[in-house]
Amino acid sequence: MNERFDAAVFAARRQRFLAALPAGSLALLAAAPVAMRSNDVEYRYRQDNDFHYLTGFPEPEALCLLDTAGAERFTLFVLPRDPERETWTGRRYGAEGARERFAADTAHTVDRFEEVFAKLLDGRERLYFTLGRDDRLNQRVLEQVRRSQATRARSGAPALALLSPVDVLHEMRLRKAPEEIDRMRRAAAISAVAHREALLAARPGAAEHEVEAAIDFAFRRLGGSGPAYPSIVASGANATILHYTENSRRMCDGDLVLIDAGAEYDHYCADVTRTYPVGAKFGAEQRGVYDVVLEAQKHAIEAVAPGASFDDVHDAALRVLVEGLRSLGVLAASLDEAIEKGAYRPYYMHRTSHWLGMDVHDVGKYRLEDKPRRLEPGMVLTVEPGLYFAESVDGAAARFRGTGVRIEDDVLVTAEGREVLTAEIAKEADLLERIAAERR
């Protein structure tokens, strides 16, 4: 049992979720399947985020039924206890443990699912279930739905509506509760230590994977479950590849190294990027690009506030980046013309922010009624402007060829404005150079 597990937190989430559904509704959620790495070797298991959010139950092959009616609103279907299998693959909770430790109103072994599910479908008007994730489960569910529809047709009862639960569930996940924010602060704190160790490890002659190893070691040593996503350690021109993960190049004096790495802690993610000098100092051209990106990020962070739109954050960064490209001599057009015509896109081809939470690119809509969403307290987003000069650039940008800079922080929207969860991680250029001087 995870020592941080609090059954009351998950019960409150289920209560809120059910309260958002119409009367006469049944919701079915499934645990993540086991994923195979190769032959008979499994990937390390990680529970489906929606399933975890409502149950906290950590095992595969489990199912959760939530019912808006009746005394038994929370039913778990789980793998049975099996001493022989548990000897090989670890302890199981079984039906009794599901009731006692996870506060299920009732629990059954998973082989009883069809029997119980068929009975619960009777008299229900809506079933909330996400199709497409597991073909075998889809078939099991749809067969019971087909039988229920046939019975309803014979009796003249209204047909069962099949709906997705994600609109309700993902709106809940978008606004973080205090216990979620605590976990995200911890993920950020772990990431802060890892990034300092990465900066110290990023010395001339070291390989990118050595820096990655220092990051991964810090994540696990400090209680994280590991990287929230594959760590990017991109030196030299590799930094112009947005999702570079080969991490094999040996770094040289005079390089920059872009490190995009965040820890996962108890299902919650950090997502942090810093760009460091491999040598003792930034080169003059590198410093010029770095200062533009940092200024853009500061302006974008200042734009994060309740009532601001999601697009306001991007627009704030974009205007500074484009003005910076003009001051660096890369763009000749006016600020407004360069933005209108997209002249910046060869050097800045992504958006500035995304939601962050249990997923690195977390759930939640970015637009409502075809308008940019307004930020609210409890939402967490990244702020990550960058500039990238690929090896193929020419003309006025040629002197920056092979330079990539991105700076990313995790920002919580608060009632007063914002809290930068990753503020502890150094990003001022002069400070980075002082830390780099500590390398041995």
C-alpha cells in the first residue's frame, strides 16, 4: 500500500464525479493493461490515470463500476488472490483487500464482471464508458450492452445511451486539489535537485547519457518513481530537435546542452527545461539567443493569472521572441508583420504552454465555445518558449546555426496570480555560469 494513500480523498472524488452525472447513470472505468516490452518481459506497470484518480487501486486487469443510484455506488472487480502467482509477480489485494483498503462498497473477482454488470445495467439510462482502449474489454462490455438493448426493445423501454466519461472526469482533473498540488510541488523539488546535478555533470567530454544517468539517479534517490517522460539531453545541434531522446553524443567545450527532464512523484509530473553552457560560459551569440528566450519566458509567466486566457500566455512570449529575432538581425519585418505572416516559425514552431498534472501533456480542453479558455485557480500549465536554429538555416540566421534554447517552468494559477512550482531551478545566465564553474 502506498503510504500516501488516503481513501477519503478518492471517495470525495468519486462523489463529485457521480454528482456531475445525470440520475440513472452507470460509469465503467478500466485499469491499464500490462504492456509487453519484448517476448515475456513486461514494462514496469503504471496505472491508468483516470482509473487511479477515482480509485487509487494499483493493480492491472481491474474494473471500477460507479453507480448514481443504490447503496453500492463503488464496485471494484479485481484479480483473485493466488499464492502461486503472487510468489512470482507480487502480492494482490483480492476482493477483500479492495473493500478494506480502497473503501469499495462491494468487490468481486474480475471473472464475475459480466454477471454483476448485466444486472446493474437494468433500469439504467446511461452508461459512461470509453471505447477503444482495450479491444477485449470493449467486446465484453458491448455484448452486455447489446443484450440489454435487445431486452429494452422487446419491452418498449428506452434505449441505453452510451457516453464517454472523459468530459466530466477531465474537467475535474484540470483543477488540482490541494493534495495534488502538494505532489506536484514535490515532483518539482526533486526535479530541482536533478537539474543542478545535471548542470554539474554536463562538462566537456561527458556523454549526454551520463547526464541523463545523473538525472535518473536523482529522481529515484529522492523518492520519485522515475522520469515523467523520456529525458531529453540534447547538446550542440541536437538541441534544435524538439523531442531528441537518443542522448548519445559526447559534449564539447563551447556547446550548449538543452535538458528537458522532470520527475514523476506519486502519479504527478514535473516538466522542466533548462539550457546550460557545457563550458564555463555562454558564447556571445549563445548568450544573445538565451537572453531573448529568458525574457520571453518571464513575460509569459507574468501573463499567467486568473481570468487571463490560455492564449494570452503564448502571445506574451511570442511578441518578445519576435522582437528578439528582430534585434538579433534574424528578422527584418516589423513586429506585427512578422507575427501576422509567421516569419518566426522556422525558429519557434511550437506553442508556449500545455496543461500539466498526472499526464505530462495533461487532460482538459484548451478552448471553450471556440474561445481560448480562461485560466482558473488550481490549473497548472507549463511555460516553455524557445528558439531553434537548425543546421540548415542560412542568411541572417546563419551565425546562430546549430543553437537551440528552451526554458520551461511549471506554473500554478492561484487566486492571487501564480506560483512557479519550479522557481528553485536556476535559469539566470550569470548564475548558471557561476554554477558551471563549480564543475570538477
